[in-house]
Amino acid sequence: MDDPYSFGQIAAANALSDIYAMGGVPKTAMNLVAFPVKDMEISVLRSIIEGGLVKMREAGVVLVGGHSIEDSELKYGLSVTGIIHPSRVLVKRNIRPGDRLVLTKPLGTGIINTAIKGGLASTESIEKAVYSMAELNKTAAEVMERYPVNACTDITGFGFLGHLAEMVIGSGRSVKVFSASAPVLPDTISLASMGLVPAGAFNNKKFRIHMMDISPEVDPVLIDVLFDPQTSGGLLISVPEAHAPGLLASLRDAGIADAAVVGEVTEGPEEKITVE
């Protein structure tokens, strides 16, 4: 699906996500554009920027300028600045034993985008994937702020297990993943079963597989989904067990229907990820 307006929305949501993942509030942004002016109509760029502006307004962000160059390949993104009190910055590696891991968006955007390129994605899966990618993590971050969260990251190019590994490395803790509880976009499993898995998923798996202890009962296709590189994925939140039900209920009350508890933090084995 080549829709420049949606492209702009997704790119903006993706750029804003890093601020939300650290517990901050984005305030200003600058457009960064590379555009093949000799090969594309300027209306394409106009639609992209309009899509980005919609998401900036939704986030309460002010566009303060930007930079553009002529290039052979289209590129668009934002440089975002946000604010947060220094004592409230959320980092990846502060996971604590007993914490529950809450994921706020479904997985599978990389697989569905691969299927789109091959003309094999259904209308439903395309619509759900575009909606998910364009959705800001703003609401999830606002809900998260009401709870004593220990750590957070957003799920993007390294996939769910790749970004989870970043939370584990250097923490001295380990994690158990409830693979069956991971929310997944429609048709993702069937498309992955057909081999429509992006190369990035295999790269992610190769890079982090040494950290994984995967139960033989887990479908290998689901493992591919858990390594699938995401565009503008959800937040992965580490919260004390006693507060996990309240956080999950609040996220769903706020309209984040796919939010789910997908794992727990353990004492050991040290810095390993067990997938059950």
C-alpha cells in the first residue's frame, strides 16, 4: 500500500515513540526529508508532511523547522525533543525480579508489510497494521505514568525478543516470556507460515538466539513473529506484579485493547530469556 499520507503518519508516530518510551513528553520536532524531486510529484511530499503534521498535532508537538535534501530515495522522519524530570526517566535495564511485562501493541507489522509487497496481504490485515503503526504511544505513556513502572522500551527494528534482550543485558536479571499471550495482528501467523518473513527477523534471531532458551513446544513460526522487526511498535513496560492488573485494566479502559501481560522478570539463570 503506497499511501504517502499514511507513510507520514507512521514515520511521525515512530519518531515520537522514543520520547514516550522514556516516560517523557514530546514538545518540538524538526522535519528531516530526502526527496527525489526529479522522479516524484511534489504532491507526494506534501501528503507525507500533512500526515506527519496530523500526528504532531495529536501529540501536542510544535514543528519548529526542518532540513531537506534532494536524494534518489525518499526518506522522511523527525528529530524530536521532549521533557521529563531527571528523577523520572525510564531506562531499559531497570527490570526487577517479580515484574510483569506488559506489551501495548500487537506484533506482525514486518511480516504484513512483506506480504503487502508480494500482493498477499488481506484488506483486514493491511488496515489493522496501518492503524497500529500510525497509533501514537501517547495514551499508553500517559497511563503508564500513573503506575510505579521500573523500566520501559518501545518495540521497533530489533523485534520483540531483540528489544527485550536489550532490557535484560546488563540488568543481572532474566525473563520468562509467555509466548501464547503475545498479541498478534490478523493473518500474521498464516503469512509467516508461508515464508513471508522479512530478512530482518532472521538477522535479529541470529544476533540474539544465544540468549534464548526456547521450549520445544513453542511453534517455530511464532518465534519468527517474536523476532519480526516492527515499525512504530508498542511499549514494553516492566511493572511490579501487584500493579500489573491495574495497569493492564487502565490501558484497556483507555482504548488500548491489545495490551497484554507477555512475561515476567526472574532472578535467573542470569541474563537469559526463556520462551514458553
